Amino acid sequence: MFRLGLTGSIGMGKSTTARMFVDEGCALWDADEAVHRLYAKGGAAVAPIAELFPKVIIDGAVSRDALRARISTDPQALRQVEAIVHPLVAEDRARFLRTPVADIAVLDIPLLFETGGETGMDAVACVSIPPDEQERRVLERGTMTRETFLKIREKQLPNVEKCARSDFVIETDTVEHARVQVQNIVEQIRKRLRDA
């Protein structure tokens, strides 16, 4: 099974692009969805986070808003949460990879390069759009302020660097253009698998 890491900064169109890979018959593992499962009622991260920060647990689940608020006031909190969550996410990903359901597994990991995750991939694809379009898309959602967006973008590896370190770059300027690029990538990988 070919492991394709899919990454890209906030607002670049990664989730939409990930679904296009599924349309082409690829299996998809989504890091954000894994975290949602871990934080949900009965999720593996709930008990260890409750021990550290009992007030962020609401109705038996980790409240992302409460956790975000806690992290913003306590510089140590993020490292403590990551120490719990990162190994659990890695375990979830390993479980997914042990049960191959397609010839290509797409691993949607927003912070792939930031966490060194590219080393476990056969190739990496990065979604990309110009910075002004990225900002427009994010602010259009109406879920965050410009200041919050800029803070998030600041913490992420610059898009130019992500693209330079990737095997494939997918321009997400239009849905149609992105789809053609995804189809080409899948075709190239399948040819590589056939020729191996």
C-alpha cells in the first residue's frame, strides 16, 4: 500500500482535495477526525486529559473550546496535551495502515512537516493557493478573526517551504483544476505501483 501524505496550511482546500482522492478509490485517514474520536465521549484521550485539566471535560468529552482557552492562558498546557494526544493519534494511524483497503492510503495531516511525519510517507502532496486567497477563504467561513487566522498561519511552516519539500503540489484555485491534478497524481502512483 502506497502512503501519500496530504498536507497544506489552513484554508488551502485540503479537506475538499482529500475527498477527491477518495473519489479516485484511495483510502483516507484524517488526523483531525482522529483527534475528534479521541476527544469524544469514551475516547482514549478523555481520561488522561481529565486528570490534568478536569474543567475542560464537559458531558464526558473534551471540550475543544475549553481546552483552547486553557492552552491560551497556560504555556505548558499545549505540550502536556500533545504528549497525550500525539501517541494516541499515531496509534490510530497505525491501526488504519494495518488494514489495507486500497492500493493508495492518503494520510491527511495538516502539520505533517512540522511533526516530522513525512519520513513515514512514500510521497507527499501539498495543497496550495496564494496567501491573499487563503486569507479570503478562511475569513469567509466566519469562524475566526483575521488576528486568529494570522496567529495560526504564523505557527505553521510557510506554504512556500511546504511546497518545496513536497513531491506533488496541488493548486486549489478551482475545484475542477484540483480534481484533474488529483487524478494525475493517482495515475502516476498507480503506474509506479504497476511498474515496481
